[in-house]
Amino acid sequence: MASLKKKKFGLGAVSLVVGRLPRYDLAVMKEVDIEIESLLNNIGFFSDAPFERASLVFRYAERENPSVKIGSIDTKYHDLPLTIQLSFFQVKASSRDELKHLFTKASLKALIEAGRQYGCPVAELESLLKQIDTSI
């Protein structure tokens, strides 16, 4: 596994609602993390970006809020913090495959928005997001 300094993308989550999540949520998150990071490296997402790493935190709340919050680039670590709010109840009720779909879709959406703001290549991310949307 890549060390933290070498990782270019990271996923995390925080719950704003008290409750139990499926046991597999972290395993699915790790799968999506690895797949998205590989994709970002393959398309050169970070090559001309003013940041070296992107961190996305899913905020589990009572309601989904599809707007992506893009933070300021950390000057010490060159990290771009991103957050997106997901419905706790949707995450809780999701099967493993549905959860992977939800995490992947939210990750792509956040990265596309950040990529557009900072001039990163997003065409392949947009294409993948369209494929995911049509596979529902």
C-alpha cells in the first residue's frame, strides 16, 4: 500500500447522525478509493494542478446535499479538501454494490467539480459518471 505522502487521493467519512452503518462501508470505501486514485493517476489529473493530493470526506447527514464543498488548498501539504453530503439513511440501507455505486458517483462528482475549478482533465471522469448514471 502506498504511504500517505505518495497517495494522491483519499476518502473518509464523518457521521452527523447517530446510528449504525453496514459493516462493509469502510471496505467499500477503500475499494472505491483505490479505483479512483488509479484512474486519476492514469489520466494525469494532478499533473498541472496547483495541489498534489485531493481528500474527499463524505458527510453522512439526515438529507443528501448534492453540492460539493471545495476547501482551500493546504499550503503545507498541498492537499485539496473536498466534502459532499450523503444521506445517512441511504448509506445505511444500501447493499454492498449500491454503496459502491453511491461512493463512486459522489467521488466522481466532487472531482469533476474540483477539476473544472482548477483546470484539471475531467473528460474521462465525466464519461465514467455518465456510464454510471445510465447503469442504474
